Amino acid sequence: MPPDVAVSIVVTGGSGFIGSHVVDQLLAQGREVAIYDLQPPRYGQRCAFIRGDVRDVQRLTAALQGCEVVYHLAAESNVNRFYESPLYSHDVTAGSVLCVLEAARTCKVGRVILASTEWVYGTAPGGEGWGSDKRTPITEATPYAQSPDHLYTSSKIAAELFCKNYQRLYGVSYTILRYGIPFGERARPETVTPTFVGRMLRDEEITINGDGSQSRQFIYVQDLAAGNVGALAPKAENEIFNLNGREPISVRDIVTTLEEILGRKAKVRFVADRAGEFGGRFVSSEKAQRLLGWEPAVPYKEGLERYVRWFRAEAGL
């Protein structure tokens, strides 16, 4: 598609894992969508495609002409690559946000919707442990990590701050969405769920750090995409929302649930815990439920069953 064709919504990173699901749901609503990515659509999306780098302000400015909303999902999502290539990873993750915001300002785009992460809370006290007898849940009002222990965290915090700066200085509206740990169809193969599924299907050993009690609120990707679409609501303007799963799922829970689904026993080897690992924290998505009417619809086991069926079909296992 030529860059001067106007569209209502542009999705950077729309060919990727989460972005492709967001595009699917936007198209299902009849929205006019363009994917802005270095890679063309891979999952049959019938929409406009603009090949471009998110660090190319001129290309972005051309792409956002006539655009009402831009979803900025393109970023470095692999924390290991942040360690290996910090300059490039920060440029793609935080530097690109400045490029998108500047293009949005020039084109008078109605709103920038930023994909952020629960990592911005770091290991902040207030959400460790589960249950009503534990500490107060982490909410959108919880401060950023004061001493981030990872470049990925710092870069995501910077990305959020840029959105707030552009709103205050130039009037560019934003919505910030802090994702939980997504899983589901089209997931990157190096993430935990695809790794465990693949190893179990091939009867290979699974390695678990520590005792496997570390817990996260895994969010099924189609629920996460629905939260992104819900953020188009006027109530979401200049707001921040956690989009997280409702169930605490430990590493051991992933294995036992897969054993039930696959009908086989996993080969598990426990190794030393990673430095700085924490047991779990409860991140509340109550604000998204209250203001946007969004909450996760797919229970963890059902989402995992759907993913396993997809994985087996894709891998021929």
C-alpha cells in the first residue's frame, strides 16, 4: 500500500504475535486498518500493509496521514536481546515511541495507544504473594520501579514517560496498556509456554529454575487483544490500564496442566533459582473492568488447550 493512503487505525508491529490478534479483532469490528511493520501479514489478515521501520519518522508521518488512532506495539520483547544488544533494543523500544509520537503530533492523530508491560512495577512491594491476606494489589497508581534491575524495564518506563510528556507539551492523547504475560497462538517459540509444549511433545526434558513456585497472571492472547480494542473507548483517553490474567499460575502449574492436556508425564529437572527471581505479585485489572467493561474471558486451561491444538497442527506433532 502506498504511504499516502489514509486509514483510520495503524498498528505498528501488526504482523507479530499480539499485534496480529489485535488486527484480527479490529477487522472483525469492521475497522479500517493498516499494518505498519517490517514483515508483511503472516496470518491471512486482509488489510493494508505499509512496510516501514518504527524509527523512520518520515515514513511514519506518511503512514499516519488521515489516521485516527495508532497502536504502537512494535518493540523488542525479548529481554535476553536487551542484555545482548542494549543500544539497538532501547532504540526500537523507547526511541521508536518518540518517533511515533512526533509523527502523530504532525499528523494530528487522535490518540496513541502504547503497548507497555507490568515490568514497569519492577519488584515493587505491594503485590508479592497471593490471596486477600497478602499485601495490597499492584494497581495503575503504584509507582514505577525506583531502581529497575533490567534495561527492558527502564526502556518501557521511558516509553510511558514520553507519552505523558507529549500529552502535556503538545496535546497528543495516549492510552497506556500494561500487559501481563501473554500466551496463545502465534507466540514466539522461545517463550516459556511454546518451549514447554514442544519439549513435552518431543519427550524432552524441561528445566525449571528454583522450585517452580514462581507465579504469573498469564493472559490468553485473544483476551489481551480484546482489551486493546476496548481501549478505543473515549473513557480510555489519557489513562493507563493493566491487562492481566485473573489466575495465578506457577511454573509447576504450567507443567501439570500440560500433563493433563497431553496425557503424558513431563520429564522435569530442577536447577538453581535465577538471581533476583521473585515468587509472584498480584497486578489488578479492576480499572479496565470498571471503566472499559473488560475482563479475561478464557480460563487458563482452556486457553492452553486451544494453544496446544494450534501448536500441534503447526508443528505436525
